[in-house]
Amino acid sequence: MAEDPAPEVVAAEHPAPEVTVAVSFKDNGDTILDCVRSVFAQTHTDWRLLLVDDGSTDGGGDLVEAIDDPRVTVVRHATNLGTPVRLNEITDLVDTPYLARMDGDDLMHPERLERSLAVLRADPGVDVVGGHAVSIDARSRPTGMRPSLDTADPSAHLRYAPLVHATVTARTGWFAEHRYDPRYRRCQDQELWVRTLGRRRTVVLDAVLLYLREAGTVPAEKYARSMAGTRAVVRQHGPGLVGRLTSARMVATTHAKALVYRVAERVGAVDRVVARRAGDLPAAEAAAHAQVVERLRSVALPGIDG
């Protein structure tokens, strides 16, 4: 692997809080400020925000570098090495007891940190806390519910990732002991959850913790790469967990899903296919979440909004 140039770090001195919210992003210039606004909107305000730019070329790094708040640290890389490499880098940089994951095109629910930290503080035996996500489209409109499932069933973890990755807050030490595999530029979360079955205690909150951007943002090529990642996870871990025959069936299913997605893209039905991944969201709940999203997107950022 080529050596990555030393990153430029832009940060101010400030005491270490309880939790670091960490975002690895690339070319999220259209959404990264809204992502940050949702962190500033948290009911738990004792946080640090670590933004790691993995080689963006759309100006997103310049946008976040303009934020003027001592709780925000920006690390910029000229070279794109992929999400798992940057997530491991984040773990090495963080000096707070807890680490909250997030992606640059999503938004946190305002109570995410408060709810997640309450569980981790109350029970030292809990390693990982996650929760549900509301799926939003490219225009930030709620479209469905993406529940996280608290399951140790290996078949579920091999077919899909039952725990929505970007909802996760965990002990930083747990991430340090269980690092992401850099070979999985996609599905690195699925591989981690499969590999750590039986080696983590997870609590899934029955609460929405995140607004997950999906519809309108997942072209067929990207989905095909995800299916290729899932196949790699199944081939590596499946035979020992569910047997070779079941693993082969799972691999075949990923090929079929990728084909359906390609056909859907050709006929303009991709958003309907994406929506099937999410559960129903009643109209009243969708309207309530839409109001929350709009409040999040209206939060002022120092250095950006005056």
C-alpha cells in the first residue's frame, strides 16, 4: 500500500469530553454541513467532533475547515484509502471513552448521544449501542424505517447487516481491540459484526437515532459493489458459521439482487427497490420526522452562518 502523506490537522486546544463523534467522508460536499449541524443540535453537548476527509475533490473539506468551534477537529488527506482505513485511523486518534460512528450524508437524531451514552454509562458490560434509522431521500425527505435488530443469528449477519452501522456508539477500547478489515472497502461493518459474534455485548435501543440517506443516492454500480462485499464476507466467514451449502446459496442470492437492481435502474424504479429495504413509516410519523430533519438542517454553524 502506498504511503499516505501526513495529514493536515486543523484543531483548537480543548478538554477531552466523554464522546467523540467521528465522520469519515469523501465528496459529501452537498450534505456534510447538514451532518455537522445535527451534531451541534444534540441534547448532550459535551462532545468532540472528528471529521476525516478521505481525499475529497468536491470542496467538502474546505467547508468543514471553515467551522469555528473548539470542539471540531478536521483531518484532511489528499489520498483516498477507503472507509475501513479511515475508521481505524479514527480509533487511533480518539482519546475519549466513547466513539460514535456517523457518515457524511446522514443526520443524527437530536437525542442520539444522550440515549446511547446513558446505556454505556449504566452498564460497563455493554460494548456497543445502536438503534433504528429513518431512511431519507436525496432531498432529506423521510421515506421509511430501517430498524436495527439485536440478533446473534449468523445467517442474519451474513445476509445483511442487522445493526445499522451509522447508529453505533461504542467504547473506544472495543473498537481498538476489534479493528475494521481494510480489505473490505464496502461492507466493512458487516464483516466486523460477523467476526465479533460472541465477542461483543450489543444493546439496540427501540428508538430512532439516525436519519440515513438512501433513496436517490445508491446507483446500481454502488449496490453491485456492496453485493460483492457481502459475497466476500460470506465466503470468508460463512462456511464455518452456516455451512458451505447455505453459504453458496447466499452468494447466489447476492448476484440475483444485483441483477434486479440493474434492471430497476434501467426502468427508473431504483427508489422503489431501495424503499423495500426499509419498513413502512406511517404518514404521521413521517411528518414528525420531517419536522425534526428541518430543525436539524436549520442549526447555525459558527464560522459558516455568521
